[in-house]
Amino acid sequence: CEVCPMNMAETTDSLAIARELILRPGGLDVARVDRVLGDVMGHAVDAADVYFQLAREESWALEDGIVKEGGASIEQGVGVRALAGEKTGFAYSDEVVMPALEEAGRAARAIAASGTQHSLRAMHPASGHSLYLPVDPGAALTDHEKVGWLERVDRETRAIDPRIVQVMASVASVYEVVMVATSDGTLAADVRPLVRFNVSVIAEQNGRREQGYAGSGGRFSLAELVAGDKPLTLAREAARQALVNLEAVPAPAGSMTVVLGPGWPGILLHEAIGHGLEGDFNRKGTSAFTNRIGERVASPGVTVVDDGTLARRRGSLNIDDEGTPTQCTVLIEDGVLKGYLQDKLNARLMGMRSTGNGRRESFAHMTLPRMTNTYMRAGPHEPGEIIGSVQKGIYAVNFGGGQVDITSGKFVFSTSEAYLIENGRVKAPIKGATLIGNGPDVLTRVAMIGNDLKLDDGVGTCGKDGQSVPVGVGQPTLRIDGLTVGGTG
């Protein structure tokens, strides 16, 4: 894993932006924030932090040829957290003013007051990565231009094939500014742009309706998102999927060889394995991977990493929501479990260090250890070689929804685009295939790993404990032997 070089100038800019947009309007400054932390740390707590957030979000949506939705929202507030042993005291306010900050501090320390007396360290600006520019991504296009792209997508998608009966498209941007002050002396800020364009298509033939979807996004401006007519590329892909699914035959069922395509199918890896490697589940002993560091948990050649340092990726962050720079963490190396994803609380309680994976949905939520961009590294095999090695099985190119039980690792995933493989060749598309298995077990069934590692197109959102955060996934083409397929035929 390679971490991008730190850039103090960018970090300083982020702090200046955070001070101007978050602290100054409420008459706050770093000294007042430091005073609140001092008040919290004056009681029996192990650590404390103050998290400020300002988020401006804008979205436009088109359906049936009409722009039916255009919205903008502003969310801002502050959360104060006090940690004492395994206890967390947490309070928040959507008013960023001194009285509200002091009240939140009193509430947080009262809830958690059962730890050891610790002193407050002097505040110092902390450096992070420079993975994206601190810009407002929505300002790059006018409202007229945003609506124009949606209308163009609708018009040109319908022209692809007369069987396309419905087109839905949306474009969204988020400008988020966060600032974190912690009792260990960290003062850090991040300005996080995020954009996304989605296209969903429904095709109909002889009374049968099928859907296709494509999306793209990342931490850059809307102008970059639409460059090179990217929305039209997404529209063509969504139309292709819908038209392919019109020809799909019922999926077979039973235990068989499954080839997973590169990119978005890494969502199975994220759900079935990634969550089980988060620190809180392992500290509490509820993960199938608890106390297994150093053990073989996957086939030789399987290496899984979580990398928050990939430039401009949806799941990347310059700092996590505790002010820790993100990093590339090797979770599984050549089939052997190497470590877990940690925030500060779980790392401290497990005698480890934070991996920069402390994340929260907003100032009104508590920090949890969460994934960033999680993917399996490439192997030695050509994709054609992998498919050619399968006499009978299925080729899963894209996934829809899925469920996983963290404790057991059991999962169920539905495919949104899949094909039969017969005698080493990709055959008819199939409909209704679900993949059923166990996360730790499925890693041991990986028989071939492709050399075509691909990350998803920037559309992932992960839910945990009622919180949603943007993430990335990825993998090369994989052959998995003996996976249970639930079918319709």
C-alpha cells in the first residue's frame, strides 16, 4: 500500500475554511473549543473529542421526462464525546455556539464519568493527506446545466431502443466541512467534496419488464463528473443491462462454480468479510474472525486491503472523523489474517492503534470503525483463462441487494446481471440467481484470482448501526468453487 504524500498547505487551507465557515459565525475560536475539552477532561474520563460539521447538499432528479425533484439542504452542528473505559458519553447540538457547546460537554462527561483522570494535551494542527481539492463540487455547473444533463440523458437513452419505456436519472453533490479537536492535542479539518450521477432504465417486451442501472461518482466536481459525456456512457450501460435481462432465462440452483466479475461484485467481499474485520465486532467477540490474527482464513493468494488514501475515490478521506490520517491497512495477506479496522476507542481497548477508520454519518452520530475502500488485490490469471476453466457454472457480473449476519458470516446476495457458463464459454443471461454462503468459508473456496483488479465506479454507501457513509469496493475476476446458488429454474 502506498500512502499519498502529506501536504501541510492543503491541511492549513482546510483548517482556515473550517474556522471561517463553522467557528466564526457562532463567535467561536480554537481557544474556546480547547476550554470545553478541558472541562470534559477535568472529570474521570480517558479521552474526549469535539466534532464540528457543515454539509451542503444539492440534488436533482428526473422521471418520465420531467424533472420532478430539485432540492438543497444545509446541515450543521457539533458533537461532544467523552470516553471512559468501554463507556461513551455523547451529546450534540445543531447550534454551533458556546452555550450549546458547553452544555453538550457537560452532558457527555456526565454519561461517561467512570474512567481514569487524564490531562489535556496542548492543541496542535495535525496534517492529513491531499486526496481531493477543498472545493464546492456543485458550484462547477449552473442549475440550468444540471437539468440539461438529466434531460439529455432521458432523450438519448430512449432513442437507443424502442423497448426502453422509462428512464430515471439523478445528479447530486455534497460540500462537507468537518473539524475535529481531541484531548490528545489533535486539531484537524477536512473539506470533502462528493458527487454522483445515477441512471436507471426499464425496458419492456411482450409484457415483461426488466431494469438496468449504472452510476458514477467520487470526490471531485460536477464538471469533472460530466466530462467526456460520462452521463451518456452511464445511460448506455443501464440500457444494455435492461435489454440483456429481457432475454434472461431462469437461473439454475445448487452448489456450483461461480465466477465473479471485477469491480462492483467486490460488494460481496465488503459485506461478507469486511464488516467481520471491523474492530468493534472483534473486541466484543461477535465476529467470525475474532482472535484469529495470524491464522489462515483464505486461500493462498488472497490479499484484502482497506485503503482510505486513494485519490478522489468515494470512500477516501484525508482524515477520518477522529482526526487520524487514513491509511492502507492490509487485512488478509496471502490468505493469512493480519489485522482489523480500528477507531481510537476500540484500538485502545484492544491494545492496538487506530488505522484511521473512525467514521460517523454526521455530528449527531457516534464514531464507529468503518471501511473506506475495501478490495482484493490482483492475482496471476487472465479473466478468459478463469472462465475457460469452468465446465458448468455461472458468471456474476453485477449485484443488487444482499444481507449478511456478522456473527456467523452467513450471506445472501442477489445478482442483477449474470450468465451461464458452459464448457468454458459464457452463454445465456440468467435471472433470479442468488449467492448463498458464509464469509470466512467463501474465502477458502477462491480457486483462481484474475489480474484485472477494478474498483467500483463510485456509488457505494454502507450502512451500520443506522449510520450511512460513502465507501468503495473492488476486486479482480474470481473463481469460487462449490458456492450455493439459489435459482428460479
